[in-house]
Amino acid sequence: EIGQWVDIDLCELEAEVDEEGSDREEAGPQHRSVKGGGSSVVDSALYDLLRVPTDASPSDIKRAYYRQARQCHPDKNPDDEDATEQFQTLAKAYQVLSDPESRSRYDSQGLEGLETNEAQMDPALFFGLLFGSERFLDYTGELHLAMQVDHVAQSLRRTREELSCDVEEPEPRAIRRRQHRREVRCAVFLRRILHRMVVQRDSIGFVQDAREEAAQLAGVRFGPELLIELGEMYQIRADIYLVNELVGRRSCAKRVAAARRSRHSARTCLSLSKSTVGSLRQAKRIHSAMQREERRTQERQQHEHVEQAGSFGDIADALEDALPTFLLAAWASVVNDLDGTIKNVGRKLLQDKSAPWQIRIRRAQALKVLGEIFLEEGHRVVGPGGAQGLSSLTSQAAKETLLEAVAGSLRDERRSP
């Protein structure tokens, strides 16, 4: 946070990211199929389901999916028995159209071209459904954990197709580039939603819209916890910028703002460390249960001279007991990821040289207001303590959460979407 020259032009970064197109490394050139043009599609049913044209870009398809998934999400429609089926149908359609290879097969062969024996999971969808962050996508972007899992999955798929035994390590350059695009898109989104207060000077309308948005975001799984984290991060970034520009970098106010930032980072790192240690202990318990079950199986075989399968009860119990701990560890990783991401998003938004300094000041003020609203709504739903809902998560609730996320993100190409 020390004084340093910056050269950030958010407009140029936005144009650069738009030109690059899809985040998927294997996609190559952006997929295009022009209806009625040189290459027509055999079947448009999946496009119609997502309400997009057949030549829609990957980003248009993603936005259309999230827009419709919000409306029929099971959490939002607990009394609608058809909501879950509709949600899963949308997810399967998105899985096909979001993957360049499966989309190309669908365009040329229709649903028959998707009849393979493979079942794959979309990491971005999995983590989005797991923590409700598909509703927060514009605010958080694709989670870094999902980027890494997605890259490894793509490497495994390419390795299997090439009949090679070597698995590629996550490519730092590709991951860093995806992270850069994520930060730019989040900064551009914030610039757009802050526009009403920053440029139009409609503070009352901005606050009303922000409160309505926060209320909707709080309704998804782990939404209140995400609101609290994002709200505090937005306030920290806004306070530091306003103090630097209006008070001074060596002022007492700057030390107070920096101390708040340090406390938040320390708390985030401590939570990640504690959850990692807890996960390692649970993994050790699972390993011990597996060893005990293996010894019992061997003893039964020696005494009875027949092969009998064990009950695996201890292993199942250990796995079920470990689910909340593993889920908390994943959550701590997400918060740690957001901490670094929002810092860079704030720099791109508030140190944007394409905007006059007066606009940048007003952006910081509007960002602070947005953070206050997010914090207020998150604490209203969760109550004091922030992560109360997560810390009290039961094994059964953790299991249901994971199963629903897996079901929603599974790409099963053996069945028609």
C-alpha cells in the first residue's frame, strides 16, 4: 500500500479481455456457428432452452444460464417439485454448450452426437453451486480453486486422448492469465453498478438497488457469509484509497485503515491454516479406518478361507464425520482467494487512469456504501460471528450440499440434456 506509480487503464484492459474471449484454454478460436450462414446447426433445442441464438458467444451462454438458473434454483423454490428437474436440465444444457468440443458435436450431429460413455464434472459449476457463488459470479469471478481443478481436468482429458502417462502440471502462465481476466471483469462489473451513484449522482436509487440485490444474494447457499466477506473487503479497499488521496499516506487515518487490512488478512490466513490442519487430521482418521478395515478383512479370509467383503462401516462413518471439516477448508480457501482478488480488483477500479480523479474518489465512496450494505444484510441473516452458519454445519447438511453440487455440475453425456 506504499506510494507507487501505477499505469492502469480499465477501458484498455476491458477491450483486451473482450478480444481474448473464452477462458477455456482448449477452446482456441471463439466458437461461432451462424444460423442460416456458412455453418448451420442440426438441432437448436439446447440453445432454445437457454434462450440464446445459435451463434451466441461463450460469455453470452454463461450469462444466460446463470440468469435462468437463479429463477429455478431449488433453494429459491423449495415447494416446487419441478424446480430441481428444471435446474438440472438447464445445467446439462449449459454443460454441452459451454464446452467447445461437445458444442461442436451437438451443432453438427444434434443430441445423438453426445451419446458417449463419459461423465465429467465442470469445476466452476461445482464450486459455484457448492458455495452459492454462481449467483455471485459477477462479484467474485471464477474461483481460483475451480481454475486449477479445471486445468488439471483438461490436462487429464488430453492425456487420455493422447494415450500418454504424463499429466501436465497446472500451467502458471495460463492460470495467471485467467486470474487477470477474472479481475478485469469484476472491476468492469463494479464500475457499471456504481455508475448510478458515481456519474448519475442518484445516491438514493443506488442504495435501494443495492439493498434489493443484497437481499437476493443473501437467499442463496452461503450467501450471507459471502456478503460479509465481500462487504468488509470492499470497505477496506475504499477506505485505503480515500485515506491515501484525501488525508495522506503517512496520516493516523492511514495507519488505522492499514491495521484493519492487516487484521482481516491475518484472520483469513489463520482460518485457512486451522481448517487445513483439521482436514489433515480427518484424512488421517479416514486412512486409519481404511487400515483397520483391511486388517479385519484379511483376518476373516484367513479364518474362514473365503473371500468376504467388509462392511466398511468405519470408513463410511469417518468420511461422513469429515465432510463438514473438508467443506470448511474449501470455504477458507475461497475466502483467502477472494481476499487477494478483491485487492487487485480494487486497484483496477480505483486507480483507473482513464477516469478523472474526481470520478475515482466517487467510485471509492460508492464502493464503501456498497460494502456497508453487504455487511449489514449478511449480519442480519447470519447474526454476529460471521461464519456461524458454516461452523454449525452438520455432517448430513454437508453431505446434502456436496451431493447437490455434484449433481448440478455433472456432465453426463450418455443422457439427453
